[in-house]
Amino acid sequence: MSLKAMNSLKLVIFLNLVAINLCHIALKYPPARKYDLDFLDNFRTSGNCGMNPGEVTKLEVGSQLNVTWHLGYPHGGGYKIQLIRDGQISDLVPEEGWDNSGRYAQSHLVTLPTTPCPRCTLRLLRQATEWGQRYQFRSCSDIALVQGDEITDKCGPQGTETSGGGCQCTGMWTGPNCQYKSYCNTDDDCNGPKGQGSCVLVDESLFPEKMCLCSEGWYGDQCQNRNQFQGAERQWTEADFQKMTLGDHTVMWRVQNNEVEVIAEFNSLSWVGLGWRPREAEKSCQKFPSDAPAPRGTDFHAMDCIDMVIGVAKGEQGSVADYYTRDRSTPRRDSFWGGTDDITGGSVWETADGKTVMRFTKKIGDDPGDHLFQGDLHFIWATGQQDQFYKEHQLKYHGRGQRGIAVLKAPLPETGSLHPVFIGIIISLSLLAVLYLIQIIVNIKKGVFSIGTKK
């Protein structure tokens, strides 16, 4: 079989057969436990919270606290906020039942108890009644209820307290306690004066969340990296790529120099994403990270253990980044998981006919948050939706019609261009073989000398 045939794409698309879910809830302040995933339900995750206890946030007894949370999907039903003290659970709001006043609520002003507590847990519960009356998502924060004069770091390491009792935040941090972070504040943070990018508001549900959208020729969180695509960045020769159709969208790709290059055209003006994992992957891959409890059960979802690339565009500018998701939680950047962003080039833009085009190159690696782009792959895609809740550039639930699943066969490493991991193994085994051979020779010589000198 020819090399081209060996590398040809074998694609089967299963549209809308399996739900690929993004999102649900996660506390923003007080901060959720590490890792602040937003698909910690009471069926698949263990304990009261689904995550191990973490760092403690000090809060003043009897004070009013504006509890805030990320909401990725406005499920049916209500929410409640609880305090867990020495294993005893009490409802803070509402005092009984569920608060059904706001399906899209992402904050609630709570009056904290007046009794000190050196280590308690504040827990947010959110119903999903369309999945059953007992189905709930939860997110927990470890807190200490103390006297006001015991709080010496109300602004955290991200800010300093002012003479008036407020916080002066540093860098990209904002909020009354410097608890929220953006990727930029002004165009200056995006190398705007150099024409490399703009700072754009993408979400204001809780705070003015901004990110850098890069001009043609640039990529990176601050549009600091120059693209080096072969030829023009927004022109290419289709014959140089494999091509596949994903519903109303098209994707072209090729592998060379230990990188995968992808050009995807989506019939959407919201965020766009592609992801993959080895087709033979099993549920055991969810035992990651090692310091987080793995989900229970036997179900292995289409979105579990997925290496992803997600792009956002506004006009001629855009942002592309490397993501990973352990489960049906909203994907997080690779740095969240202890990995690195392996994007080596990226460009995203909108077209006049209402489409979003994403082009990127990515190192083929297997560090935390990455899968090798080779062999049989489980492949998914999704785009965002827009309505009164889902805004244009927010990374939230995609909806039922904006996702798909495919199976593709990517090329295996060719002889002479093996992945560095395999090369390392071969070198190590070769060195061991040489050492073993040297030891045999030494032993033989010792044996001959002993025989020749024996009396």
C-alpha cells in the first residue's frame, strides 16, 4: 500500500448521537477547591464535594458575602448555598427548599453565621431537574469564619488594601477582593500599539472578563508570538491537506515535522473547537490529575479525556489556545493541568459570509493535557450558541445541534521520524545492550585470567 494511502483519512461521522456537554457550575468566590471543575455531580463524583479539601479562605463572621459562580448551562430547578461544619450541613439560602427565583443566577448575597469556624465548607448545589429530581451539581470552597481583625490578606497576593478598606489590584486581577482574572485590561496588554492585537470584552456576567484577540500574523495570550505558516497565513493549497466534512463544517489537516496543522471552517460566529483522544482510550484515563478523585461509574463519555484546540474570533482578529478536559466540564487551558500550550502557530477570523476559520499548528506531544495525533483517533468538534444567556464569545454549552463525533485514522510515525519518546526508549535500550555486552567481555577476560594463573 502506498504511503499516501496509508495516511489517508478514514472518517465516520456520528452527528447528534452522543451529547458532548460543556459546563454547569463552579464557585468563583469564595474560590472553589482545586480543581474547580464544573461537572461535579452527585452521581459520578464522591463525597460531599467531589474534590479534595484545599486552601482556606478567611471570611469575617456575621458579614455579608456575595457568593458568585460560573454557570455554563442553565439547568431546570433551583440552587441553594450551604455551610458544612464538623460534618453537619445547614442551609444558608434559602432556609428550606430551593431558590427558584433566577434560572440564570450567578450570584447571591449571603449573611454568614456569627459563630467562628476554623475550617468549614461552603457548598453550592444546583439542580438539573430535566435529568431527575435527585440529580445535582455541586461546588465547594473551604473557608474559615474568623473575627475581622484576623483577616490580614483580604486582597490576596493579587492586591494591596487601601486606606479606605478597599483593594488595589495588580496585573490582570480585578474585583472587590482581587479575586477575578482577565487576560488583559487594555490594548497595551495585547501589544496593541504595535498592531498585534486588541483587548476585547468577552463576558461580563460576574466581572469585565477580557482577552486578547490577535491580528493576522500573531498569536499567544498577549499576541506576542509571530506566526510562521508555510506561505500566506490565510491562503493555502487544498491539495496539500487531507479534507473531511463535519456536518456543515469542513476540516483540512496534515502532519509534518512532528506537528499537526489544521485548517477548519465552521458555519458559526461563536467559539469553535476540535478535540481528540486515542480511540483505544479507556475510562482509566480519568485518573488524572493524580491528586483529584476520579469520577465513579463505568460510563465513558465522548468528551472524557480530550485534547482540544479552541478558537474565538471577532472580525479579522482572533485567539486560539490549547485545552484539555477530563470529563464533561468546560475545557481548561493545558497550564491548568500542569502542561504547556503546544500551539506553535494560530490564526482565527470571521468571514463576510458568516463563518469562522481557524488555522493552527500544534506540536505532537504527550505531556499533561495532550494526546499524540497518530493512529486511530476519537475526534470531536463543537461550536457555541447564541441567545439571551449564551453570548457570542463565551465558552459555555454548545447546544444539541452544534457538535459532532468522528473516527479518523491519523498517520503513524514514519521510519526515521519517530516521536522523541520512542527515540528515547530506543537509545536507552541500545545503551543497556552495550553495557551488558561490555560486562560479558569483562567477565570472560576475568575467567580466562583465572584459568591461566591457577596452580
